[in-house]
Amino acid sequence: MYFGTENPIGRRIGLGPGAQPDIEIVGVVGDTKFNGLRQPVPRLVYTPALQQDVFVPTGVTFEVRTAGDPLGLVNGIQHEVQALDKTLPIYNIRSLSTEISDSLIRERLTTRLSILFSALALLLACVGLYGLLAYRVVEKNHEIGLRMALGAKKGDVLKMVMGRGLRLVTIGIGIGIAAALALTRFLSTLLYGVKPTDELTFIEVSLLLTCVVLLASYIPARRATKVDPMVALRYE
């Protein structure tokens, strides 16, 4: 950023406005999240603590990279530190995965509650959709009986009823997807590592609702086609 494509090793910089370039660059590290995963990567400069103008050793954090379970090396790390200075207190030993997990407690709780309420809303939508469409099909028993009496085949009647259901669910899914896309900007702040416009989720929910509509149309219609046309005509 500051030196373009040039090698920054060996160059000198100064910290703060008007500071003299008296700090030599001896290495470059990759971008690292500092206070939270949601926050942007800050601009950081690592300087030796003992070379600072004012050094108050209130606490030092050491990070250890391991090839296996990091918590399995706690005793060895404590032994090495105690070998240097037995008076050094060692506390708050945690793995990086634990740190990341703890920083996402609020997001994880929000996600679980959102999943729970979304599942309940989807269940209620499926039950209500099934009941409404099944009732509409039952109301068409007189029409179905009349069509059967005039020579309509069962397959034609089923296609007609299910076709009406598919038209309704297509319109509903289209309106629902449009509304969901309009509301994604409010959900983006609650997500990390997941796009608010996840195509797989839209497809799965649409297929589920389509299956519910097909069942709600097929089962009552199939039952109605088995009724004697004369009985269906006398229904009303």
C-alpha cells in the first residue's frame, strides 16, 4: 500500500504526523483480524516492546503455533516459562478456536433463534397452505363430479386441480422471493461468512412449498375422483 510493488524490507517509516522515519521494517505479515471477526482489518505496526519510549509491562501475550492439540502443550509451555522466571504469573491460557468461538457468541445465539423461528414459521406456512388448498379442492367436488359425469378422465381432473395449485404457488414463491431479496440488507449485519442471498436456501424452501401444494392438491382431488359422479352432483 505504501511502497507499491517495491520490497519494503529495510525501508524506514515514522509513526504519527511529522514523525521521523526512524523505524526500520524488518518483516511483513499478512492481514489479521484484531478485535473481532466482523471488524475490518486495521493497519498495524509491530514494534519491539523493549525498544518503546515508554514501556509499562502490565501484561504480555504469547501465541504458540502447534501441529496438534494446543491445550496438550500447556504443561510444557508453563514449564519453559517457569524455567526462565519462576515469578512470572501464567494465566488465561486459551486456544485460538476458543477465542474465535467466544467472539461469536452473540451471532451464534442470534442464528439459533433465527433458525428456530424460521422453522416454526415455515411449518405454520406449510400447515396453513395445505389446509387452505385442500379446502379449496374439496369445494370443487361438485365441479369434479360434473366433469367426471361428462366423461372427463381421472388424469385430466388431477392435472387440472394440480395445475391450479401450481399457478398459485408460483405466484406466491415469486412474491416471497422478491420480498426476501428486498429484506436481505437488514439480515446482512447478522451474518458472517454466509451470503444473505443464498441460492440453495431459496431453492430448498421453494421446493418444499411446491411439494406441500402438490400434496394439498393431489390428495383431495384423488379422493374426489373416486367418488361416484352422481353422489358428487348431489353434494350441493
